[in-house]
Amino acid sequence: MKILEDGVAQGVFPFARAEVMHQGRHVISAGNAPAEMVFDLASLTKVMCTTTVCLDLVARRQLELTPALEDLLFHRSGLPAFLPFFAEALTTWPELQEPSCSPETRAAARAHVVAAARSTPRATRRAAVYSDLGFIILGEALADAGGATLDALFVKHVADPLGLQSARYRRLSDPPPAPLYVAATGDTRPREPAPGQEGLWAVQQRPTRPAEVDDDNAWAMDGVSGHAGLFGTAADVMRVGQAVLEGRFAPPTPWGPDRSTPGSTRALGFDTPSAEASSAGPRFGRKGPKGAIGHTGFTGTSLWVDLDRQLVVALCTNRVALGRANVKIREYRPAFHEAVLDTLHL
């Protein structure tokens, strides 16, 4: 697709891969990144792992979808969007930056982040606030209910059943995996602040090893969290989207925005197209009554599923390799989804 070439030429991202399914057929596979390139999927973790595992545990009657869990999935729990828990972890355990850091120290840092998230005060006013903290807490609740770590639950409930070859968490405490073609993100730890996060922490940056999770809180959690940490190919992302479309992971009620929270576009774990400036473009999800669900990832990834068109669009990029202040992806994503619809004459 020319628009993928344009994204590289215009400095939106260094590498991109798009995989698209329509009515059960794989119709687009394109990009300058090879099909086997593994991307840091960032917040796609929230839908590809945390939401799907949650729904599967509920379907198997291993977990009750309580109002408290629904509040976390709909991002209406009163928790803030983000807090830099990693900064205190790095101050307490500076050896986290060393390749020789012990698994015990990484486990202690992970426990610190989880405890900090759980003890964070919540706002009393009910509102939709997209929250990483909520999904950190949710991921740990799933581990408790499923009797295994979140990365193991992902393999059991999602990766193995769907035949995903590359989608996995990458624990820092584990031996390095077999060489993979992993798209670069950043080269320091902590990462530079994202726009709007300037001045929230003061920790000296140091060079980081390649192929580690980009998100600093997930990094401090040994790479495994409900909000970020999953790696995979664009084809992995597409396959999860197709499984959701086919009802493999289904909510108790049809997919749609949260009607109980004014102004919310959030579905159960997913998002839905906003009325204006949707990352899926102006036409995606407007074909019929079912609409669309999707999610984006900070590193430049996205998954959108048009339920009426039976269309699954996975886009993986590593736009943060050009700097976190590079936000050209915001204008690019809608144009890309429009190009997909045009290409398929939809």
C-alpha cells in the first residue's frame, strides 16, 4: 500500500506492517517491515491479553465479572491515567538497569509497582479516564483467579488456542530468547517523557538493552503487566481481532460504548470510534448498527474491528523510535484506515 510507503517517507515511523482480514479472508499484507518482524504492542496488551483472558476466564466460570472488574475494563474506576511508579523502583533498586540484576530483585520491584497501583486513591466522581493503573490491577486480579502468572494465562487462553507463534511477553529476568527481528523503540531507561509527562520524575537516563519493553512501568514489572508488555507480529494482532469478530472472546452483552458513563467511548476493554477525530477514520464502524471496536498502542500500533463490514485491520509501527514527541501517527492512522476502505472498495 502506498500509504505505508508515505508513512516512512514522511517520518511517521521507520517500520510498519499492516495485516487485514475481510469476511474471513486475508486480503492485505503489506509494509516495509517483514511479516516476521516482532513489534512492542504497548497498550494493545490491554485487549489482546487482559481483556481476552478475562472474557475466557468468565466463560469458563473461573471468574465472575463483578461491577468492580467492569469498572476497570470500562476505565471508569476513578483511577488516574498514569503515575511513574518506575521512578521509585529505579531509585530503590538501581541494579534493575544491570543485565546481571537478580530475578529476586526484579520480583521485588514488580511487587512494589503492583502495591503502588493498588493503593492509589480513586476519584469519587464517576467518569471515563483511560487508565494504565486500572489494567495493572486487572492483570493481577486475573492472575489470582487463573492460578498462574499473566504471561502464562495469555499463552494458555489466547496464544496457544489461536496458534500465535510470536505473541508473547518478554520477561527481563528470563534468559534471552532466540534471536528475533524486533522493531526498535527507545534506547534509554527511563524513556524520555511522553508529551504531557514532562517533569513528573527525575531519574538519570542510561542506555538500555534492545528488545526490552518500551513502557517504563511494565519494564519495572519485569516486562509483564495487564496494561503493556506484549510483543507480537501484525499477523498476531490480526488473528486476535478475527477471533473477537468471530465471537471467540465475547462480552456478556453486545459490544458497544459504555452508556452508563457520560461522554465515554469505552467498550468492555476496547474503545469505540469517537464522534470526531477517531483514530480509525470517519467511516470505520459507521456501516451498520453493530459499529466497531478497537484500541491503539503508544508505540504506534492499533487494532480495529468493523463488526458490520466483518473487517479486521491490524497496523504495527515503531513510531517511538523517532522520539516520543513524534506524534504524526495521530493524523496518519485515520488516513490509513480510509485507505484500507478505499482499497477494498468498502
